[in-house]
Amino acid sequence: MELVTDFLEGALSEEDERRFIEHLAECSGCETYLVQFRQTMATTGELTPDGISPDARQQLLTVFRDWRRQ
């Protein structure tokens, strides 16, 4: 997930981006995930701190914290 985000934000080094693109060419699961990620971004638009309720923000932070611990 982090690589996909970095790839879409243009934050990967040239070498890492090349390797990521090569991997996508061979891995249909990752390619599908990237397509879904792009569709989600296009559907939801850009969230701003003011555009999300404090309760929803806390729920998202909890999910991401729990995910990183795994």
C-alpha cells in the first residue's frame, strides 16, 4: 500500500519506480489494486482535515495504527 501511494505521488526514486512498474507488468493482483486505488481516489476526491468529522478521523487513525502494527 505504501509503494502504491508513493508511486502515485511521484515519491519513488527512479530505480524504485522502474522496479515497481516492472512488478506491475508481471503481477495482475497488484495491477488490479492500483486500478482500484486510482478509482477510489477519483471517486472520493481529496479529503481535507475540515472535510471529515472528528469521529470519522479518529476511526481512520485507529485503523491505520492497527494495520501498521501487524
